[in-house]
Amino acid sequence: MKSDKVLKVGTNEMELVDFRILKQEEDRVYEGIYGVNVAKVREIIRKPRLTELPGVPEFVEGIFDLRGVVIPVINLAKWMGIVSPENAEKNARVIISEFNNILIGFVVHEAKRIRRINWKDIEPASFSAGVGGLDKSKITGVTRIENDAVLLILDLENVVQELGLYAPSSMDADVHRDEFSGIVLLLDDSSTARKIVKDALVQMGFKVVEAADGEQGLVKLNELYEKYHDQIGQHLRLIVSDVEMPRMDGFHFAANVKEDVRFKKIPIVFNSSISDLFSEARGVEAGGEAYLVKFDAGIFYDEIARIVKSHVVQGA
């Protein structure tokens, strides 16, 4: 499913699986257009026979066995609060996705195609009027396609959090941890993800400057340079960046940073829910010191500590 292998670092593009959800409103049926990053999609299958589970949210359809792996299946229409027509699932497919090393199936009414879209053409949901009545916390971005139709990029990671399958643990207080100082620039379009990572960094002793996307990250970098000038490397210890962000993704942001002589020695760590090997390779190509999958507090601490200490030793 990973057709994004032709994408290059710095192109600021992503590939989306375009899928549809039908909505019943009185006597009319509307077709909603949605997307999810191809990098998070393992495969797309016909809806299998499911085993129901007691005591789970209504949007959990059940589970099934996929080659020895038990996969929970989410009804996306129910999760989004959409009332669908009776025959909505006649062409139903299940998108098997991987988030934070967890496989989940999502029932969609039709899977259409793969689209390549530039992140510059994607607006954050918070700034878009094209969301309608849908909860904006369930959307990471909005873009226009042919015939001026609106495609919504769903934040399916929220499902993982709602089900309690993605519960970041705190760092073990009983284990001695080195205390760090200085500033970390943190980029993530999700306010929830930023809070989790910021709390971990503050616990380590860092001050955190936040940005919601790559463009804003470059603005924050320039503001820090105006404050510290050539001593910026003594104050800004690290950049931690998400990969999927509207306007400018993490890879494109990193490529810009590494091309700038003022910032190229500042280490960058990618922190993403995309866990495929190709994305890790793209992270290295973009100049990242590490590629972490959200979110294991212990691994996060160990990698951040290793990189910051190594950076000091090298005299950057």
C-alpha cells in the first residue's frame, strides 16, 4: 500500500487514500470525502465477519483475526456521529491502519483512489469553514479537490486515544534522571500531542517553544535567532518535530533547517505516529538524528538524552 515511496524529502507532499462516508439527512443522502495518509495504511479489504465485544463504545463494530493478529474494527460514521442510510455498506471496505504500532480497522463506505497533495494546499481544520458540523478535533486538515469539493483529513489517531490503546506513561520517578537545560522547539499540529511531549520535555528540565506546523516552526526559529544570534546553539538544544502537519510537513521543515547555516547544527528528532520503515528512512534523509514513534516516555527520554549529550560532546 506504500505507494508514497516515490516521494522525496523536501517535496512537501503527501499521499492520501481517498474514501467516502455516506450521510442521511431527512430525504437526502450526502457523500462525505475523507482521507488518511497512505503511510499509515497497511491494506484495504472487504468487510469481514466480525465478533462483537461487550461493553465497548458503540462505534466499535467488533474484532476479527487477520493472519494471526486480532484487529479491532471501528465504524467511522458512528465515531463521527453521522447517521448513514440503510444500504451504506453495500460497497464497504475496511482500511487496516497502523498508529503508534497498533493495527486498527476502519469501516468506510467506499475506497476511491490515492491522491497526491501538497501540504501547502492543506488548511488546518481550526481555520477552515469547510468542516461543517463535524467536530474539528477529529480532523487534522482540509483541502480542495476537483469541482471545488472539500476533502477532510481525519485524525484517526484520536480513535486510539479514545479507546485507551494509546496511553503514554510517565517517566519512572524512582529512576535517577539527568536534568537538562535550554530550549526545545516543538512542532506538532495536534494540541493534545504537543501537551504530552511538552510535559515530558519540561519534566526533563527544558523550556519549550511550540509551533503548530513547519511554517510556524521556521518563524519561531528566526525569532530565537533574533534573540540569541550566533549563540543560538548554546540555548536551543533540540528540535522535536511531528511529520504530518498542514502547510509544511516535518520533512520539508527539516530540509529547510539543514540548508540554513544558522541552524544546521541543531539536532532534529522526528516524533510521529507513522511507524513504517520508509518514513524512518525519509527522516534520516531529511537530517533527523532519530525517528521516534509516539509515545513511550522511557524511550523518548533515553533518545532525547543521548542526542543532547552527544550534541554537547561534539561542541555544536
